[in-house]
Amino acid sequence: MSANGDIRQFAVETPVQTVSTDVVTAAGIGALVVLLLLSAFFSSSEIAMFSLARHRLEALIQDGVDGATTAAELKDDPHRLLVTILVGNNLVNIAMSSVATALLAIYLTQGEAVLAATFGVTAVVLLFGESAPKSYAIENTESWVLTIARPLKWSEYALYPLVIVFDRLTRVVNRLTGGGTTVESSYVTREEIREMIQTGENEGVIGADEREMLRRVFRFTDTIAKEVMTPRLDVTAIPGTATVDEAIDACIENGHTRVPVYKSDLDTIIGIVELGELIQRRDEADTASTAAECCASTLHVPESKHVDELFREMRDERIQQVVVVDEFGTTEGIITTEDIVETVVGEILDEEEAEPIEVVDDRTVRVAGSVTIEAVNDAVSVDFPEGEEFETIAGFVFNRTGRLVDPGETLVYDGVELTMESTSKTRIERVRITEPEPSIANGGSATVLGKQ
């Protein structure tokens, strides 16, 4: 108060603490870098975790590799794993966009900051948060899974409330839309395995013979009895009235250890007789027995039966040879366990047996008439058509000519020459196939030429 009674006011200045723009900018950039790394972490985790095969992960667990057990626990519930990754990735990307907008607002107007953050963050995330991390994870799947397994498990704990909510919501949506409630834990399909086998051969990891065997394994379940049987014309059989000595002579003469025994003809096969059983009967001086008395019963199967089912049935019944019949009960041929094994390992040839497919040169092969169209197509670069009326190269020739052919005759199909090298009565035994020059083709037409 002054001497004259006036009251005077005194202003006291309080210091204001301000944060410089440089500090805010540095903190914002640091936060963006951390968020970008987290985005890359979640993106790469998704592709790595769902690409690693379960059997490989189990092998790593057995070897005691660090991180493998945690990775397996995550993959036990692939649906929750996917939700964890997606929730984490979306939270990080939203936070990144918000931080970028706030940071740019220091230097730009609000509208300009939003626009710049939208396009800028999208471009950066696409390159450094999605494409690059996923490419790395694809090339280093196994090692990356082991690296990120524990951090991903911690993320599941940290995001647990959100993960539970979205996990249940997505399962409900899936049920309402008719979808499944689980997520497939592997992206690998049957066709992709075939492609990997082909890639392995191209890169020298898998040999041509190994690739061919793997291809046959895939084809095994689709093969039917008619495709692998020994056809009726090639079947060696003996009548049930044949003596032991006659049956032994028939086996030795034709090079077989077991042959079918019929009652009146091949359509009345009653069983299979084994050479060992016949020799034992002879050694016991039981030469009065007939083949019918020595034979064991066998199975009669339809020609449409799949060989994988037939193989299991033959194994369970301990039968080495079965009879293949058509829909009318007519005998079409026989199948041995060796025939079935050959569908996987390839042709098992006897000492005097010729190769079914013999490569002469780059453009020429010789094939047996009984070789299937599929096998011929694998050997040459021209695809012969497969029809219901025929399955072999001999059947194809008969179908195109409409008659029996003589040795030396040539059939030209789509520029490919098929020359009959040897025939026997009504059968084509050997065909020489010569491919045309690369520029020659006639659109799939067939022409019969004279003898050469």
C-alpha cells in the first residue's frame, strides 16, 4: 500500500517449460522406427509360422532346438495365432499413422499432415513392413520361426484381452457364414509338392530317377487294376486236369513260379498253383495229383479296383496273384504283387526280357505294344490321346487304322511316325516311334503309309 493509501499490484513472472521442436521430432522418428520394426516382426511372423511344416517342427523338437517347442505351442491353435498376429500388426500400423500425422502437423497444416502421413506411411509399411520382411521370412523360414517364437508368445500374452475378443468374434462370423472354425496350418498342397519335386530336379537336388519314382508314388492311388494287369493274351495257365509233372513243365517252360489253374477255360479260373508246391508233391511221389488238387484259392477283382486297395487286400490275405474280371465276369488278366510294386519302382525285367521303352536317339524310341499311352507320352514330346477304347500304344494304332497291321507298316500321327517293327497274329509286339522335326506338325491327324 502506498503512502496515500493506493494499493499497487506487482506481477510475478512464472517460467514456462517448453519442449523444443527438435526433441519432439527426434522422439517421433524414434517411435516410428520402433513401430516399423514391430510391423515387420508381425508380418514376417505370419508367413514364417504358417509355412513351416509340422513334421519339420517336430523333428526340431526331437533335436532339442531352442524355440521349437514354443513354436509348436503357437501352431497348436493356428486360429488364435493368426488373430494375435493380425491384431498386433493392425495396432502397430494404426499407431504409426497417428504418430506420423502428429509429427508432420508441426511443420504442415492439419490437412497436409493427414495427406502426407497417409501416403507416406502406406509406402513405407508396404516396403519395409510387409514386402521385405515376408520375402526374408520365406527364404529363412526355419531359422526365423525359431527366432520369433518367444517374442510372438509374449505378444499373445500382452494382447490377450483383444486376442480373446477377436478370436471368438471371428469364430462366430465363420460359423454364421458357413466357414470352418479352424485355420489351415500349412499352405502346401499336393500340386505344390509336385512342383517342388520338379524344381528339385531342375536344380540338381533330385535326380531324374528319383523324380520318376516320386511321380509314380503320387499316381499310385489313382491307378486301377486294368492299367497294371498282365492281359489275358499273355497269361500262362494250365487246366485243372494237368498232372504234377505237366504243371511243373509249364511253369519252367514259361519262366513262372506260379500259374493260374482253370476248369474249362480262362473264364473259369479256380485258383493258383505254385511251383514249390508242385515240386514238393513230386518229391513225395504224389505225382497222381492234378493241378486242381494242388492249387490254392485266389481273389477275383474288378478291373476298376484301385491298386492301393488291392495291394492291402493281397497283403492281408497273403495272396501273390489275383484274377482281374470285367463287368460280365470274363477274365481280363492277372495281377501279381510284382506288377503292383512296378507301378512305384518301375519295370522289373527278367534277364531275357527286353526294355519296354528303349531310347534309340533324341528323336526315336522303341516301345512294346503293351506300353500304356501315358508311359509313351512321358517318353516323347508329343501327346498321344488317351481314350476309353484303348490304353496302350498298340490299342492306339488299332483304333486309328481300324484293322490289323503288318510288320513294316507306318502310321503318321501329328507328324510322329509309328512303324510296326514286329507283330504276332493279332498283336503288335514292338513299335518304333520317330518324332518329327520341331517345325513339323499336322494338327493331330493320322495317316497310314505303306510298308518301309
